[in-house]
Amino acid sequence: MKTLDIPSEIEDKIFEIKFNSDKSISKIISYFPLSELERKTIVSLLNLITFSGFHSIFADTVTDDEWNKTKNQIKKRFQNELFDIDHRL
């Protein structure tokens, strides 16, 4: 992921950041929905005052403790599933 001065504890929760052709951010995709504070932090740090392109892969919300306990398993499983999809196409 391109470094955008996002705090590492928030960046860790982000799966992908998509950019427009003018290199502006079009979409931020996290594994689970980011909290309101996390979204506000990103908007403030990246000076994206009207940005609303937050999306998540999973709809469930998880606490920071739950995320920290399971993030490696989640990331690995998700990457493995994507890898399997690529091989089936």
C-alpha cells in the first residue's frame, strides 16, 4: 500500500486504497468497517473534507482487541481465497 501518513493502527485495517486517474483517492476499502473516529482521522490527515468513499469487505464490526487477536488469520485467509480465485479463472 502506498504510504499516506495514516497511523499504522488504522492502516493495518485497510485492505486497499483506490485512486482516480488524477491520483486522488476514490475508495478506501477496509477489512471491517472503520469506526467514526478512524474515518474522521483519515479525512483530517489526508485533507479529504468531503470524502465518503469508505467501504469494507465484511459487514461485521469488531473491537480493536478482536481485530488484534485475529487480524493475521483474517488477512492470510482472505489472501489465500483471492489467490485461489485467480487460479480458477
